[in-house]
Amino acid sequence: MARREPECNGTKSIPARDLAPDLSEQIVRVSLAAYRAMGLRDYGRIDLRLHPERGPLILESTLTLIYRPVRALPGRGEERNDL
């Protein structure tokens, strides 16, 4: 079941549907530019709002970290998974 966000000061959170192709492309360009400008890699999510006059506005980014074992000291062979 999809998560529904509560109303906030009269503003409803709804998924975008049936967007014009040029608006969809603008959303992709803005999101990728924000992702790259923040130096992100791996997986993340860019949250935005569509303003009727100004187009897509970035609200925040949400990162999903990819955990890998990290060596405690270089060359010691000890791995730490608690970082």
C-alpha cells in the first residue's frame, strides 16, 4: 500500500500523473543537476514540488547508504562492520 502524506497547511501531497513530456524532462534535468551538485553517488532520492509558475522546486535529498566492510587500519586485515 502506498504511503499517504498528511495535509500540511492545506497543501495535499499527491503523485504526479500525466505530465507533459517537456515537464517530465525538466524534472529529470533538475533532479540530476541537484544530485550531481551535492556530489552524491550510489542511490538517493530527490524530493520536489511542482510550482504552477516556477516549475520543479527541490525540497530535499534523501540518501541511502551502501554499507561495505571498512578496514580498521590499512594493511592490518581487520574488518569493521560496525561503522
